[in-house]
Amino acid sequence: MLAGLAVVITTVLSAVRTTVLPRGVPSRLSRFVFVLVRWAFRLRVGRAPTYDVRDRVYANYGPFALLFLLQSWLLLVYGGFVLAQWAAEPTRGLGDAFRMSGSSLFTLGFDAPQGMLSSGLAFVEASIGLLLVTLLISFLPAIYGSFSRREAMVAKLEVRAGTPPTGFELLTRAWRLERFDRLTTTWGEMEMWFVDIEETHTSFSVLVFFRSPQPDHSWITAAGAVLDSAAFLTAVLDVPRDIEAELCIRSGYLALRRIADFFMISYSPDPRPEDPISITRDEWDAVVDGLADTGLPVRADRDQAWRDWAGWRVNYDRPLIALGMLVQAPYAPWSTDRSLIDFRLPPLIMRKPTR
């Protein structure tokens, strides 16, 4: 009986941590289910020749894994109470315990317990079954509300930064449309967006894998474009200092790091400005030349501007690229157009992340 009740308690705790607890506390069971389903989807995708094929397959991953998680909770509770009912009434046999547990969990009522202990277990199991279904029903609106807020900003960014979004396009469009002085408002909006995704994508981690309605959109590529553009404005352009842009960068890299923490993605928590990044000086120079050709004022000291810009980028470079690989995000310059050699999928069994 103790073994069965231990399974039930572990399962209920996993459900509460996943759907109710308002903080990003990983559940071993939930992680195991999500990673297991992901490996199944990877086998399904195989060596898909095009991104469109991979996108169509992975679009089902988040919803399918969430429903599979509910089934896992129900099956584990079912099995746990089978063992408990069998221990409560050993004379009835395992088959009767199997029927009793199913009748109680799904509130079918075709089998009635005989003893006091067995009756108590049946009542508890019925209440847990209803609780799990209720949790999922209340969980879904919260998920889709957060998803809608996230995607509204991603769609809005397409107008400002193009498809795929780039920091270069965000700055040059604002300059050409004579809205450069209004970018302060954009940084404030994006700061709040980063705060929102940090909270929602760790509390409801399945949201990380919910793909945008448009195949070429992604929250991770949008994040990269915004952070790069704010870093360019802060470190490269010869314009008055914009504190909102700096706050946006800090909000963004903290959000990406905390989501990376949840998925045990390693990074340096206190990088030095001179640490290597995935962007080369030649790539950076080409973008700066483009900004200058557009008419934007660029700082005269390019070497110092590069050091300042790289000092911002190093804070989010690895989490950005790793999360893009994790979610199989669409192509975008300086985020999903490059990869990490040492990247690994989260393991089936949780371990403390190393940095």
C-alpha cells in the first residue's frame, strides 16, 4: 500500500507544480514526459529536408506533450490506487483491485468497495481524478492567454523589424520613417514583454514549445532582434543615451537566462566583456556600415563601439542560441543561423546544471 500511495503523492505533487505553483520549479515527472515525447518527435522528423516539414511536425509537440502529461498523471494515479486497493482487500485479488481503481478514478460507479479502508481509498481516488481534470481545464486558458500576449508582440515586431526580424531592420525602419525618437516607447514595451515571458515560460514551461501561428515567426528570434537593436543603439550609434534601451537589454537577458536555467542550459552567469561571442567582427562591421549608409550617426571609434556592443551581447549570446536550438526556431540572422557545438537536449533524468 505504501508503494502505491507514494506513486499517487508523487504524481499529485507533479501536477500541482506544473499547473498551480506560481514559480518555475521543475517536476521530474513532467520533465521526463516532455523529453520522452520530444525524442519521439525527433524520430518522426528524422532528417526532414526542409524547415516547413519540421515546423509542421513540431507544431504538434507542445499540445501533444501536454495531453500526454495528463494521461501520464491519470495512469500513475490509477496504478498507485490499484496497489493500494489490492493491499486494502488482498482477498479480492489484483483483478478486482484493477476494476475498483478504474471505477473510482473515472467515477463510473460500476464496482463498490466493501471495507472501510477500501471505501476511503475509493473516495480519495475519485476526488483526485476530478482534481486532475479540473487542473488541466483551468490550466489551458492561462496558457493560451499567455501565448496570445506573446504572439501579439511578435506580430507587432514584424511590422517594425521585418521577417525574419533583425536589429538592423528595426533601427533603419525607425530612422527612415522618422520615428527614431519614439523607440524609447518600444524599449519600454519590450521590457514588459520580457518580464512577461520570463514569468510565464518558467511557470508554464510548455509555452516555450508552442510555435507561432506563422511558420516564420518565433518568440526567440523576436527576442534576439530586439536585444541586438537595443545594443546597437546603446553601444554603436552616436545618439543621446537611452536608459530604456539599457533596461530592455537587461530585462531580456535575465529572461532568457532564467528560461535557460529551467531547461538546464549552461552559460556563464557573470561573463566578461571580452569573452567570445558567436558574432564575428566582420559580421558586425558589415551591419555598422549598413547603418552608416542609411544615415544613422555611428560613433567614430569603431574599436570601442565593438567592445561595448560585444559586452552587451555576451550576456545573452549563449542562452539565445541554445533556446533557438531547443525550440527549433525558424531562420533569423544572429540567432538561429548558428549553433553551439556542445548543445545537448535536456536529459530524461534531472541533474543540477553546470555553468
